[in-house]
Amino acid sequence: MPPEVHSEDIELARQAATGDNQAWREIYERTCQPLFNFLCYQAGDREAAKDLLQETYLTALQKLERYRGEGSLMNWLRTIALRKCLDWRRTLWQRLRKVNTVPEDLPSRSVQDSDARLETSSAVFQQALASLSPQQRAALLLRELEEMSFQEIAVALGCQEATARVHYHRGREKMQKSLAAADALVLSKNMGGQQA
């Protein structure tokens, strides 16, 4: 079955590519918030997400004439955003590896109140999300937050539908294990603190 052609999106992209500011504004207004949300979860940092969003739109504006309507304009932009985020993560990871010289025998600091001892659920969630591969994270977020089909996820990730399903299921399983391990660690720290 041939992919659905998004003729409305094609026309809007063509208008924007020829300098129609109103068409570009419509594209931006329709896609800005979902793309920003996606990038926030991908990057785990709102400021980085803002920069990545700007880079996504700059690249999209330069390549609008290449959009063929095989997927929605939103999916096309999301694919660009994902690539920008993957590049950003790769660069960040390389920088972190260079400066990762913290000694393992740092003295532990005493914690005075239980709030400081416990990580917030948001931080635990972000840490679990960060432990996923970029493809797993993208598949999980696109499925759970954007409610996209596996076919749409496959288009956004540039892979087969079966591969998108595997990324999603492995990501979900890894998230569940990470969150369960974090809960166990918090319980263990609390019990240790009570015994001392």
C-alpha cells in the first residue's frame, strides 16, 4: 500500500519555500509546541531544547523544497529535530567523556533532611529516560506522548515498522527496570539512614 500523500502540507511547504511568510508562520504555529515538547524529553534540558528547536526550523527552512509529502509535515520536522538532538547528544557525550575525571573516593556529604536525600520523581524519571538509547527514547515518547502509530514512528526514525516496535518495547522495558531500581535504591538509603 503506497504511503498517504499529504497534499495540503506539500502546498503549504511550497508556499513557505517561495518566501510566503504567512505560510511559514502557519507551519511554525502548528508544529512549535509539539516539537518543543519532543525535544525537551529528548534532550532533558529546556534551554538545549530551545536551541535545538531553532536549529530544526533553520534546517527545515533551507530544505523545504525537498519535502515530498510522503509523511506529514509534522513528522518531517520531527525527523529533522531528532537528528539535531542525536548530533547534540553525541557532541555532549564526547565532551563529557573528556572531562569525566572525578575521583571515585570523594567524601560523602552528610544529609540533614530527608528531602535532600531523596531524588524527586521528576529527576528519577529524567535519569531513567536518559538511560535509553536515542532511538528507544524517541520511540517511547512518540508512542506515549504523541500517540503516534508504529508506522509513523518508523518514518520519524527512518527505520522499518518492526524495528520501531522493538525500540519501543525495549525502551519501555528498560524504563520500567530503571524506575524500579531507583525505587529500590531510595528505599535502601532510607532504611540505612534509619539504622544509623
